[in-house]
Amino acid sequence: MGILCGSTSLVMLFGLRPLSLPVFLIAAVTAGNYFVAMALAPLFPGTGWTDPEFETETARPLGLAPQQLISYVICGLALFAVGLALLQH
């Protein structure tokens, strides 16, 4: 799913000319879908950031699971990019 979302957004960003604001916003949403789904996954029963048997072995930078930290950072970067694009438009 991540490769599909990323590839689709790259084609929309660099394969279509001219790049317009609506196409950029759709590409940002497409790229961010995977990470938003990852951030929301623990809301579903039986889903966690790490498997229980590996809980003690997993390093927790900033007190977060690695996948959790990555998903929050990528979602923040996507929101920042969209904000910059809207300011420039």
C-alpha cells in the first residue's frame, strides 16, 4: 500500500504537466493516506504498534514506537507542505 500510494503521488507530481494546486493537494493526500492509516491503526481492536513478544526489545525514541514516530513526522511534513503550497498560491 505504501509503494502504491507513493508511486501514484510521484506520478501525479512529476508525470503530469503543468502541476496545479488541486493536483498537488490530491498527491499530498494520496501520499499521506498510508501514514494516516498507520497513525489510526491502534484505534482498531487487536492492533498495536509492536507485537507483544517484541515489546521489550523495541527501542522507543521520544517514548514512541518507531512506526508511531515515523507516521507522526510524515503526517506533519505533509501538512507543512500543503500549508506552504496554500500560502504560495
